[in-house]
Amino acid sequence: MAYSAPTQRQMANSGYRRMTMSDDIPNAEGSAPKQRPRVVGRPFPKGVSGNPAGRPTGRNKILAALDQIGDDAAEEVLRKAIEAAKAGDLRATELLMSRAWPARKGRALQFTLPKVEKLEDLPVANAAVIAAVSEGLISPEEGQAMTALLREHAGILETTQLAADVAAMREELAALRDRQS
């Protein structure tokens, strides 16, 4: 990349000050010349933009034109890719298959997990996941994913249990009020 000298605006905004011959000569009192204080903080007053013209226009128009070109040619490109795949081009076949039938992100796990219907069942299920990881039936990452699922299930079970407890307390409270009246 070629070097380009900074513009006057860039120099002014960065606090750069051009040296002049008078800067080297002491003033009448014999002391060093006074320097302008360096601007710290905002280079422009609040509410005044450093770019009053705004962002240059036209970039979105270029992208729209490229999108239009792509849309116009998409059908023909797809037809050519299908022809190449039929002719035995493995790369074209791979491209089409990856779009039509994407690779799965995970795999079905093949190990027995005990049923978890109550909060008390969770430690046994977690122990089964740990055993499956230690035996090499599932990877540690898959074990983490299963543990996260069990944790989510625990939250659901807790919420369900709390809702049932609140409903039972409301019934008891209503029964107490009925007896008092």
C-alpha cells in the first residue's frame, strides 16, 4: 500500500501542529513561545457532524444490481450444475447434494437413558450419561449436550412441581376461608 501524506483536516483532527520558523525563536520576554493547547475529546462540537454530507450514496444500488444479475443467471447456473453432475462431475454433485440434503449437525445417540419423570430420577440419568462417556459410547461433547438437556428438563419438572404446590396451597387456603366463614 502506497504512503499518502495526511490531509490538513486529518492533521487538524489529530492535534498535529505545523512548525514554523517563529516557533524556534523565543518571544520578547525571552521565554519559549506559547503553544496552542492540544484538543482532547470530541473534535467537533456536540450535535455538529464531521461529515455533514453524510454517507456516500450508491453502495446499495451496486449491491442491488449484483443481486439482479445473480437472480437472472441463477436458473441457468443451476441447470449447468445439474448437467455437470449427471455427466459425472463429482464436485457439482457434491455442491447440489449439500444444498438439497445438508449434513446433519449431530447424530442419534445409541445408549439407554433411564426415564426421567420426577426430579429424583435426574441423578440416575446423569450417572447413565457419565457412564456412557466413560465407556466411549458417546463423546464428551455429546455427554455435555445430554447433561444440558437433562438440566433443562429439571427446570421444567421444577416449574411443574411449583405450579402444583401453588395450586394445592390455594385450595387449602380456600378451604380454610370456607371453614372460618
